[in-house]
Amino acid sequence: MYSNRILELFKNPTNAGGLQGANGTGKYIDEACGDYVKIYLKIDENEVISEARFKAMGNVATIVASSAICSCLLDCKIDEALKVDADRICEVTGEFPADKVESINFAIQAVKLAIDNYYEKLEKEQKKLGKTVEKTVDKKQTIKNAEKTEDIVAVANERKAVSAAKAAFDALFEE
């Protein structure tokens, strides 16, 4: 059923396990057969995938496809990663039995979900930074308003002092 190459990749999968510091994760579960694939990506600021790992539970094809897709993703930009397809995975693994080709799609779907997750996290960070900027602007405005208040108080105190001095001067010459 499976080629010797696929069986060897199953016995010694690469990129297996979680990935601490992953900034994109995607989990795909096939409801029909129960196979499960979780892909972990570490994507740098240039949108290049520097690390890709997986956890999978399912048949031989699911595990081999998950391992192979992680190998295909290394050093890819996100747009290239989204183009990885069954043909590319089969270049790494050899041909899958016809009834197991859907397992490749489980891994592909998990990668797409991991990239979506990366963009969601990026968007949240940007919004958070935007709020930080807004808070900083608000604090600066508060400081400016406080300075204006201090200036008004200083002018009022000067006026009071002038008024008091004038009243004292006028008092000297009353009589």
C-alpha cells in the first residue's frame, strides 16, 4: 500500500513536536476520519518561515504529509508557503496511495490556518500599539492642559499680587 520511502518517513518524521515561540499555529481536524494536524510556525519580520513543526494524530499518510509540508515551508515567504500543494509534498515523499491523498490536504489546511493565526496576532499587536500611541497622545494632551492650567494660575496669582500691591500703595496715600 505505502512505498518504502513513505514508510521510512513515517518511522523517522522530521519536524515533529511543538514549537516554543511560534507566532502562528493552525489546527485542522477531519471530522470524517478523526485525523488531527497542528502546525506551528515561527515567522520573522520579513514574513519568512524560519521554523515549522507539527503534531499529528492519524494514519501514516497524515503524519508523513505533515512532516513533509514542514520541510517544504522552511525559508519560504508566506505567499510561497500558501502555494505549497500536494504535488510539492509528493516531491518530498513520493506518491501517496490514491485513497490517502486527502491526508495531504489536512496538512495544507493546517498551514493556512497557522498563517491566518499569524496575521490575527499581528493585527492584535498593531491595534495594541495603536492604543498605546493613543494613550501616549492623551497623556501628552493632559500634560499640556496641566501646563496651561499652571500658566492660568500663575497669571491669576500675578494679578492678585499686582492688585494687592496697588491696594497697599493706594492705602498709603489715603487720607
